[in-house]
Amino acid sequence: MLTFITSPASFLIIPTLFIIAGLGSLFFRKNDHLANLWISTTAMLASLWGLIFSLSFILFGQELVFSLAPTSFPLLSLSFHIDLLAGFFVFIISLISIFCSLYGLGYLTHFYKKYNIAVFGFFFNFFLGSLFLVVTASNAIFFLIAWEIMSVASYFMVVYDRHDKSNIKAGLLYLIMTYVGTAFIILAFLLLYKYTNSFEFAEIKNQLALVPNYIKDLVFAFALIGFGTKAGIIPLHIWLPDAHPAAPTQVSAIMSGVMIKSGIYMMIRLFMDILQPIPLWWGVTILVIGIISSLLGVLYALTEHDIKRLLAYHSIENIGIILLGLGSALIFYTLNLPELALLGLIASLFHTANHAIFKSLLFLSAGSVINAMHTRNMEEYGGLIKYMPQTALFFLIGSMAISALPPFNGFFSEWLIFQTLFQGIMELNSAWHLIFIVAVGSLALTGGLALACFVKAFGAIFLARPRSAEVLHAKESPLSMRLAMGGLALMAIIFGLFSGTVIIILEKIGTSLSAFSNVTSLLTVSASQKITIMPDFGTVSAPVIFITLGALVLIILFLVKSVIYKKQTVKIGRTWDCGNDLNPRMEITATGFARSIVVIFKSILKPSLQQKIEYHDADSRFLQKSHTITMQMGDVYYTFFYNPLYKIVNALSLRVRTIQNGNINAYISYIFGALIVALFSVL
Amino acid sequence: MNLLIFIIQLSLVTAISPLCTGIIKKIKAHLQNRHGASVFQPYYDIWKLLHKDEVISRDASFIFRLAPFIIFAVTVFVGFSIPLFTSFSNIFQASNILVIIYTLAIGTFFLALAGMDSGSPMGGFGSSREMTVSALAEGGFIFSLLTVALINHSTDLFTIASANLFDFSQSLLPIILAFSGFLIVLLAETARFPFDNPATHLELTMIHESMILEYSGKRLALMEWATSNKLVIFIALGANLFFPLGLASEATLVAILIGLLAFVIKIIIFSVAIASLESSLAKFRFFRLPDLLLSSLIINAVAIALIF
Amino acid sequence: MFSLFLKIFKTPDNVVFLSNNEINQKAVLTTLKELESKIKKLFHGSLAIRQIDSGSDNATEQELVALSNSFYDVERFGIHFVASPRHADMLLITGPMTRNMIKAVKRAYEATPSPKVVVTVGDDAENGGIWQGSYAVSDGVSNILPVHYHIPGDPPSPTVILSSLLKILQIVESKTLKS
């Protein structure tokens, strides 16, 4: 049984099931409810099988290298290479898609009668299926085909809610950016093909000596831009805050939790595995990109009051943190410190898994709130904790996980990344440890600012009094949505409590890479889940923290409530308002909460404030009729990066356009000229 | 003997923190040429508050009701995980730098949420300011503790506290720099001058107090106690990590007594320093505080760079 | 500068520095010692006071502020002034209860947790004082709230406030002994 589950056939069941699910949903074009049921159950089944496969594979399986029947195209072969790293990513994808598909059961009811659910199901299932193919493909062209399916399917889901014009714009921007990225990826693979004569990853790795160093640097640059666009590093992130909010919520969750990690997976695969040995500046570049992305991501998140855009910017921040771990791993490996490199790799893989879990949890809770309130603007929420208490609890768990508060899972992965950076400061000599000091500073600042941002988000959405009348009509979400959120919250707690076990598994995954084949890890995990970094540099123990804190809270509750003074009463009264009636305008708003931080960082964020005043009498200008204040953040990327690029491309295209002048004599002369050139080149 | 150390370590911070607050208030009063309340006055305050009824706003949710217990539990937990009077620990192994910092952040998280929960405008602003100060102070906090961790090659607090005097004098300059950075973070996190005035009545100048304006009765007692606990925790961290003198290294009665005496002396020195600072400075304008916190970050970064 | 810090150890025991000897220094000192012991007994050693100004001419407020200076120094008895009615045990209300402040004073009373004591300070808080009968006042706080005790004077000097507080606490003690 076990051998069947970890065999290639078992893996191929997964994409097959998704293809059947996708094509099958088209049969339910006429019946929305049946289509919803079909989509969710088949996606859940396929993801469940993926979970079973990946878990057994990671724990017991051997590396799988196989290919399907040879195709008629000469360079394309449907070859798969599933090693433990790919299996880990298959695990993450399956885990998140189970819960997101379950969520879809309740969520898609809002799209009945408005849009075609069957079409959504088609794209959704193909999207999920292609994700599995992306992380397991071993041929560059096959990989690109799967990548394209993933991008196109997600584009159609981004523009699914097409009555809203901003979603269409967001989809177009997403499409353009993802194709620019894909173009760079194709260039990188073409360069590798030119020197190694093959598109197979295994062969490229073996023949790497044939590639000169400057070509490797070019491949690095192109791959970084290409996969970085998908991952959302700054400054290639401009599509993320528009596209993730536009999509339906479970798609946002999968895009943010899983799809951007496919970029990270390919970066690990290329830089850590295929293109080794690498020069030092590659790792330093990735570390610097991680520093910039994490800091800027959280600063932009603080300025947002659209809840999904806020979560999208936090994805950028967490990708920055993952790149901090990956960059330090690459630097350590080049400087001949493979144990530390393994530590860095384990840290970034752990954070990848954790981020997938808590980001999906946050997106699903946000979607539940948006469903009830029909708006994404945080300023119109308030007091929802009384109407949607379970959603509030799940959002609270997600916020505590993403702010790296013990005992949830985010804390342990950030602890590992911190320890990697600390080791870097200690072990490296003076030129390089300065950059690690900057990295620690940025990670510390990021953690603090993320905490502030989630206090703002949770407080503005759920606490205090309602800020708009719509809140009073809010109802708790249906059971399927709550089950999905609850499952992810449970995952967050489990990954935190059993972080020791997860680290043991990640060690096994890390040492399976050829770069680390003989490396002993610095981490030891005791039987009681206590994690130690040798030699006694630091220890942390998840169950201790969890149990001690929980026990303390319960003991204090018991002591204070039951023992000290039992005759007290608690009266429910009015908020102390100094005698004024409190109206919703008197509460703190999300914008007001973050305004202090925005003003402190105003040289980076460039906030602007414009006032427009209308007077009753334009001549005397004494009594105001209306006073409008517009607060905006300056957009640095469009102004300095994309607009100039656009202008150059536009200008060049206008020049080139003169060739196509409509004059048939000119066209004939072009043919004549091309003929002459071809004849001369043959001679 | 081990049992005695266990019991004292569990309860020392919680038992002694109102006394520390009382000492600071007493010194401030004497500097103002008056007698002031007795040093045990905070104990009477907490006792009285535990016996009063409560009034809770109808806009408040379970976060408001649960937050004081969580915050107090967090400070008790951190209180017995840090080196107080011994340089070894026979309690649970939760004394890593990052565990301490982020566990204290749980307290800040719930405090800020509780401030926003009742919907009072003053509470919301207090939360906003507190999160701004705390977000910027966390960098300086991690860095200053990191300096001593790197000097001692371990991020475990008890290993740092058991450093001997020779290592200490070797890296004097980084330690002094990191200590001055740590002092700024201490004042920021415990809501002292120049960040916050703990005795003010003007809501426009409050950071910490405005978040607890809505609390009454036993919950208020726990919040006040948690604030005093946090003060003693930071004093203990500052004293025992940067100047690890007088800590007991074996479990004999003499060593324990010397350790306790050293701890009390350190608290008194810090209290005098804080009280004199409060009597000679004015509270800074809010937008001058980020400059102070970012300079703490930079001082600490320089300290780390100087170690190697 | 150093002598400033030496003052921590040498604060003198000055209480009231009056040129005329009408008030007996010793009597004042005994009153204050009794006050301290009463507060220790009845309020567990700490009395939190919130003062509410219901539209007064600030004369009484200045006397109340004078209570915290280094001459009278109420802090040493365990009395301290708090900012929020939720933290208070005793409400000290001054001023002739102007109509515009009725809602605020009522809300402050409701926001104070029990057991609470309401004390009015000054003659205008009792019956409107010199503004009695005006359209803008409602002639005394007792029309709005259940007032337990009253400190007379226009405005009462700090010594009078302290001795009245002592009398109040004696009444409270005898009431608790009776019930």
C-alpha cells in the first residue's frame, strides 16, 4: 500500500483528478448549486490525495524521477522529478487547497445568478492542478507550459468579478507583469540551453561546467527578475496589491499563500541546487532584496485601509523575510559554511509553510467579513466581534501568528531566521557581518511594525462600536467557511506546538539536496520538542511556552475570580465619554491609527495632503460650504521606474512603427533586401 | 535549597514590583520636598482595587475582559524566566532572548487591543501611540540584548548572566554602548519619562494610562500590577545582563542571600536613577520620540559592530 | 546639584506654616494622623478621589490642588487623585451644578464602581451659593445625585477640607459599625 502511495502513478492521480474536476464542472453550466458542490468536493478530494501522497512521500518515500510517454515535440518531454523539496511544496499546496476548496462551498453562494460558477470551477481546478505540475516538472518547456496554465487560469479568476471595472484593470496589470516575468524566465532557460544543449533540469545540472561564468550571472539576473515578479519582490510587486484583492477570496488565499511560493521554490531549485557553485554576490543581492521587501512591504501595509490590500502587502513583507533566510543560506554556502546554510534553508522553508497557513487563514477571515459587509473598506467596519465572533477569533489567531507571537507558528520560523542571521554576524568576518547586522535590524523593525499593523486591522474591523449601519445587518458565515478557517487556525497552532517535529522533517528535506548531502545540522530537537542550536547558542521549547502561559492564565483567572473576593458584581455601563454622547465618528479610525507611523516614515512613504475648499461666497471667502481633504501616499514605483520605462518603450515603438508605412513599394523592397541577405548568408 | 530557589524565582518579581514602584514615587516626592505616600502604598492600592466592583462598558467584548489576565500572566511568565538573583535556572527552559521579547510583545498586543475595545476616543489614540513607540523600540531592544548575547556566544539569558568579570572587561565599550541603548528602550517600554508621564491626568499626554482608563476593580489591579512587573523585569534585564555581578552561581544559602541583596541594591540604584531622571526632565513631544528610539537602534548597531 | 539629591534623605516635617497662631499646630498634626489611620482601616489604605467641576468659579479647585503640594501633601495618607471615574472611590463635586453639566456629572456617577462616596465641596455645591435661583444652575448637586457628605466653605481651605474628610470618615466608620 505504501509503495503504491509513493509511486509515480499515485502522484499522477492528482493532476488527473484536477483535470477531470475542471472539465466536469463545465457539465454543470446550468445549475449553480450542483456546480459549486462538484467543484468543491472534487478539489477537496484531489487535494486530500495530494496531502496523503506528500506526507507518505516525505516520511517514507524515495526520490521519484519519471517521465510520461515521449511527445512528438523534440525538446519537450513530460518528465517529473519529485525529490523531498518538491514533495514539501506539494504538501503545502495540498494543505492550503483543501481548506480553500472547503471555504468555496459557502463563499461561492454569493456569486450565484451573477456569474457562471461552472466556468469558475474550470479555471479553479486547472489552476490548482497546474500548481502541482509547476513544482514537480523537470523539463524547462514542460515547466513553462505548467507556469503558463497557472498564470492564465489565475488571470481569469482575478477578473471573475467583472462588473467591477477596477478588477479588470487589476487583471490586465497582473497579466502584463506575469508575462514580463515569464519572458525573463524563458530567456534564462534559453541561455542555459545554448550552453548545455538540453532543457532537462538534471542534464543542465550535470553539464553546468560548460556554462561560462558571465552567462551564469545573466541567468541569475533574469531568473531573479522572472521569479521575483511572481514572488512579489520590490520593485516588481506592483501587480500584487491590485490582483490579490480583485480575485474571489479563496483564490486570493491560494495566490498569496501558495502561488507566490512557486517563485521561491524555483529560486531555491535554481540557486541552491542546479546552478551551484555560485558567486557570493548572488546571495548578497537576495539578502538585500529581502531587507528592502520586508521593510517596505510592512510600511505600505500600514498605510492601507482596504483590508485585502493590507494583507497583500503583508505577503510582500513575508516574502522578504523568506528571502532573508534564503539569501543568508546562499551566502553561507559560498563561504564554505554548509551547516549554517542548511540552517538558513530550514528557516526559510519553515517560514514558507507557516506563511502559507496564516496568510490563507487571514484572507479567508477577511473574505468572510467582506461577504457580510459587501465592502472592502476597513473604515466602515467596527464592532463586528459581537456579530461574527468565530470569524473574529480566527482572525485574532491569524494576526497573532503573523506578528510572530508565541506560541503560534510564526514565532518559531522567525526565531529560526533570527538565529540564522545571528550566526552570520558571529561567524563572518567584518566585511560581511555588517550586512547581517542591517538584516537583523530590519527584521526586528519589521516584526514591530507588523504587530502595529495587525492591532490596527483587528481593532478597526472587530472592536469598538459599528462605524456604519451595514454592520448591524452582519451575520456569521456559513458552516463550511467557518470549518475551513477553523482548520487553518488549528494548523497554525499545531505547526507551532510541534515545531520540533517539523524541523526534523525539514532537516531531512534539506539534507536530501545534493548541496547538503554530507552536512550535519546544527539543530537538535529533544523528545519534548525542545529545539537547540548547537553549540548551545539558543534553545526554545514550544510546549513549555504554550503550557506555562496557558496554565498561568487559568490559575490567575481562578485565583482572582473565585478566591480573592467573591462578592463582587460586574455592572455593564456606558463607555466613559466625559458627558458627550459617543457617535461612531469619535472612535479611532484605521487611517488615524497608522498616521503617526506614516508621518515618522514620511521620507519613504511620501504622504500628501490636499485640501479643497468651497465657499458660499467666492469673493468674501468667509463661510465654507464644503472642505474636502484627500490624503494619499506617493507612488514611487510608477514615477521613477515604470513610467520612464513605459515612455521609452512607447517612444521606441513609435520609431519602429515607421517601417509599417502602408506603402507597397516599401514592402517589396523589404522582401528584396531580406532575400539578398539570405542569399549572402548561405554563400 | 533547590526548592527554595524555585519558589523565590517564581514569585520574586510579582512580589517585589509594587515595592519598586513605591520606592520611585517616594524618591520623587522627597525631591519635591514632601513626604509622599509610604513605599508600600501600591500594595494597598492593589488590595483595595481587588475588593471593588467593576463597571464594564457595553461596547467591550471578550478581549477587554480577558486582556488583563493575559497581560499579567505574560509578565509573571517572563518574570520567572529571566536571571534575577541566580545565574542558573532549574525552572522551565524559556529564557531565550527572542522568547522574552516576543512574549512581552503579546502583552503589548492585548493591551493595545483592550484600549481600542471600548470605543473610547482616548483609548484608541493611546493604542496608536503605544504601538508606534513599541514598534520602534523593539529594534533597539533586540539589538541591545543581541550585543551581550554575541559577546557571550549564546542567546540564552542565564548563560549571559553567568559571564565572568574578565570577559566583561574585555568588551567594555560595546557593553556600555548597548546599555545606554537599553536604557532608552527601558524608559520607552515601561512608560516612563521622557516617553510618557505615569502620573498625568491630561489625556492628550497619556500613552499607557489612556488604554487603562476604562478598567476598574480587579482588572485594573492586574493591569497596574503588570505594569510594575514589567518595570522590574526590565530593571532585572538591564542589571543582570550588562553587569552580572553578585549573582549566585551555586545553590548555597550564603550565595542566595548575596544574590538577593545584590538584586535589591540594583533595583534601588535603578529606581534612584529613574526617579531623578523623572524629576529633571520634561516629557518629550510625541514626534521627538522616534528620533530617540532610532538613535537607540543606531547606538546598539554600532555596539555590535564594535565587538568584532 | 548634589545637595538636591541629598534632600531625599533630609525632607523636613513641615506641615503648615502660618503666621498667626490661631490654629494649633499640634491639633492639626493629630487630626492628620487620625485621618491616616481611618483611611487605612476603612479604605484598605488607599482612597482614590476624582474631582468633578460642575461649572464652578475654580476657587474650590485651587484649594483642592493645594492639597497635593508639599505643605498639606495628602499623598502620605494614601489619598491620591485619579483621572478616570472608573478608578475612583470618592467623587468630589464642586460648583453649583450648572444645567450644561448635569449629563456629565450623572454619567461620571454611573461610571464609578461601587462602593463609592459622593462628597460635595463648597457652599455653591450645596444649594447654589451666590448663584442660587439662576436659570443656569440647578441649585445644588443633591438635586441630581445622591450626595452622601458635604464640606462647607466658600471656598474651604485645605485644612478645613482635611478635617472635614476626617469627620466624614468617622461617620462612615460609625455607620459600618452599626450595620
